[in-house]
Amino acid sequence: MRTRGPRLTLGALLAAMIAGAVVTVAVRGGQVAAATPAPPPLATAMVVRTNLVSTTLTGATLGYGPGRPVINLTAGIYTWLPQPGTVVRALGVLYRVDDTPVTLMAGATPAWRPFALGMTGGPDVRQLQANLIAGHFADGLLSTPDGRYGLATADAVERWQAATGRAVTGSIPLGQVLFTPAAVRVGSVDVAAGQAAGAGQRPYQASTGRRTVTVPLNPSLPPAAAGEAVSIVLPSQVRVPGTVTAVGPAQLTVTPHGATGTEVNVQVQVALAVQAARDVLAVPVAALLALAGGGYGLEVVAPSGAHHLVAVTAGLFAGGQVQVSGPGITAGIRVVTAQ
């Protein structure tokens, strides 16, 4: 037995129209066309409590922080120089003269004299002792730096000289040790192996191994303070957080807190804060409704699913969000947003 397709009476069609249903029906060969699909559900967002910051972008240069210059203090022939990009740390070799290594040691006071028994004490001796202790050349001899070049210090120097291929004398000629406050990153090399080394020469450009962004200042930029959080926009458009670490009359220095590569003189942008609102309620800008009588409103979705309109006051716009306040507007409620 063959079944028949559905039959629609005039009464049934009128009943559907009265009920508000929007239905399109076509009968061809006994087949009924599908009903119009239901509209997609409304998009919603949650009211959140947050901090908003509006920013302006300005050009900046990414590279490495400036370091103390590496200044040669000994005479002879340069026999070895590091490659650009090399990072030399405490007790590492900066370069060689007459095949004798010139060693970096950590310290704020520059070396200005040779080290030997009978010399007067001072901060340079204390720095030397601290490096020998850190390198375990003073084990059993010194536990803390005292700034006096005695037999224990001379013995520790002999251990260091023996371990690094120097003549074991217990004394250090001026120029074989250079003190710097931080590690040295080798920049462009200005001398060549085989060239005569003279006091006062700079074998290569030196910087710290710390990535730094330099922001030139101009009158149109908002003021910034040391410790302020900023955002660095790399050429790839990746954003890296940073902190203003120094404010000068002509530039800001920013320290990034993420991967920024190893290139120098990279042109980047820094987002500086223009205005900020802390601990405020915010929604996506797409949730704002322009009211006919002026001002703004939000379409609030109650837990029951019912919708109602609430007039709100809009504050700071930043990062695709807007600060809002109004009766019944609290963190956690849901509002309708434009799709």
C-alpha cells in the first residue's frame, strides 16, 4: 500500500498564520518544503571588573643596553678577538694580546693599577677577591673579600693563573683584568688580529647582554614614569610586555619581558598609556546600544532568559572594551552583543 503525502487544509494554514508562524510551504508531487530555519541565538558577553588603559603608539628602537666600554690597557699584538654577538661573562676572555687572555671580572670600579703583594688595599682588590671566590679559586683560602692583597689572595691568583694558562706569578699586570658591572656583548670589531695593541684602544663596541628599547621623546607623547608597564609591538605585530626602567630628558628606556630576538637597531613601536581607569566594570564596545533619547544602554539577559534594557553611563574606551555603570550593572551579569 502506498502512503499519501500530507495534506494542508485552508483552515490549517490560517491557524498557522494566526499563531505567528512564518512558514513557506510548496506542494509538488506530494512533497512539503522545509520550514525557514530558526534565527541563530543572540551573542552575549559578561560584565567584568578590570583595568582599562587607552594608549598611543610611538616609534622606538630595539637592541641591547649600553655597557661600559672595553678599553685596552696593555701593549703588544692582538692575537685573538671574539665574534660579534658573543656574550662575555665574569671570568670570560674579552680578547688576547700576545696570546695572553684579557679577562672580564665583575665589578663597578675600573682597574687602574697592577695587583701584587705589598699593594695597598682598596675596592679593586675586593672585586678581584670576589671573582676569585665565585670561581672557586679561593676555596680554603678566602671566604669573603676583605680588600687586602695578602698571601691568601696571591695563592688564589696563582690557582687562577695556572687554570687559565698564564704565567704563575701571584701578581697581575695592569690590563690583564678589566672590571665591568655586567656581562659584555660584543658589537662591531674595530681592530684585527695581528694589529698592534695600545693603551686606550677600544677593540670592539660593547653593550650589555640585556635587551632594551629606546623611545625618543617629543612634546606630543604622554608623560611616563619609571616602573610603568607598557606594550612593545614587534615588526611581526607580536606584542611583548615591558617596563619603563629609565626616563631621561630626550628618551625613555624600556626593558622587555619576553622573547625579542637578537637583532639590533630593530624598529618597533611602544604603546604608552594616555588614560587609565582602574577596577572598573566593562563590556565589549559591541554591547553598547545608542538610545533614541541620547546616551547608551545595555540589553541585559536575566537568569530566567528574559531581556530588559538598562541605561548606562559610558566611560573610558580601550582595547575593544568600554567602562560602564548603571542601575543593576554588576560583574557577572550577561548582556547582548552585536555579532
